Amino acid sequence: MVQQLQFLSIEEELLYPDSDGKPLADNTTQLRLIFTIKGGLDALFKDRDDVFVAADLLWYPVQLTQAEILADKKPRKQAPDVMVVFGRPKGDRGSYMQWKEDNIAPQVAFEILSPGNKKKDMDTKFKFYQEHGIEEYYLYNPKKNRLQGWLRKGNKLEEISQMENWRSPLLGVKFSTREGDLVLFHPDGERFVEFVEAIEQRDRALAEKDRERLEKELEKQRADRQQQRADNAEATIQQLRDRLIQLGIDPENLS
């Protein structure tokens, strides 16, 4: 069930804006991968009401104190390209304010590197994720086709040594870059696909169902015609039998 969360007050909107003024993506490759990952995870957890998946949503982990507000401090925030939160309901949000979400931090974060990302910015994101509870962090560089991953051990995120065919402990999905692109696979082995490809798969499945239905209908019609011919033949034979009896001839004595 989708939950509609409460709207913010004017003060909260000023303190915790829903936008950082940055675009969702810097190029079509980044946007395609973000949508594919987000859509695949939405599909994976569609039957679970306690898993929230978001793309480019500002995450505020800590609420400002009154003293910080008076000192005109800015709240700490990041907007992962994709994030997953276990233990929180689906629903529309302008941002993810952790203190309003039973203080549950997102557990998985994805970042797709773009030419506009500076090393300093990515280091800042890494430290933020490490400090505020991310348990799995995945960073993909499309230009170099390089995938990195980190797994939480204690208070630190430790790099995963081998990412090819790595399976996420929390998501159950498998990663691969063997095809020259980032590809994720559902636990059943089905790959994450773009929206257009998903529509094409749906259309093919519907066409296959129509073909099977038509084949069954055709087979039924053939069977009905055969039965009708058999019934007609039996009726004709019975008419001949009746006629022979009328003529005083026993049909059973005919060779």
C-alpha cells in the first residue's frame, strides 16, 4: 500500500528544501542507468510495503537543533542517485528526513559517476554514507566501465575486492560489467531492463498468450467439427438401419 506522507510546514521547507538545484543526471547514460536501477528495484520489491526506493531524493540524516538554526547552519544532506530503505513504507516524499522515518537510515546507495563529479565531491559522499549508516554502497563509472562496491563492517565501509558476479546481501541482486555496461540481475536470474524493453517483453508475452489462446480455440473447433461429422455419420447409419427394418430386412444379418 502506498502511503501519502504529511506535508512540511513553511519553516521546514525553508530549513530542509526538497531540491539542491542540481539536475537529476548530467547525460543520457547516467539517466538511463539511474532509471533502470530504480525501476528494477521497484519491480523487485513491488510486493513489499516496507521497502522504499527513491532516485535523486535528498536525504537529511540529522535534524538541526534550535541553536544551529539560530546560528544559520545548513543541514547535512546528500541525494544518492538511487537509495533503498528497508523498514519504511512506500509513498511520496519531498525529501527523506530521517527523524520523521523512525530514524531509519537508507541501507543501500547507488551512484553513477558523471563528468561533472569531482573527486572531492565523491569523497564527501563516501564519508557521508560511511558516517550515516549506509550498509552497501555501489559506485559505477560508465566511461571506464568500472564498478566499485563497499560493505559495512562495524563503523566503516570496506571495499569489496571482486565485484563481477557480486551478489548484494541486502538486495539479493547480482552485478556484472562483462557486457561493457552495468547490468543487474534479479535473484531469479532475470536482468534489469529499461522501461521500453520491459514494455516490449510485456507485449511479447501478451502476443504469446493470444497465440496460445487462438491455437486452443482452433483445436477446439477442429475437435467440434470431427465430433459433428461423427454424429452426422451415426445419424445417417441409423436412418439406413431404420429403413432396412421397414423393408423387413434385419441389418444384423447383412454381411
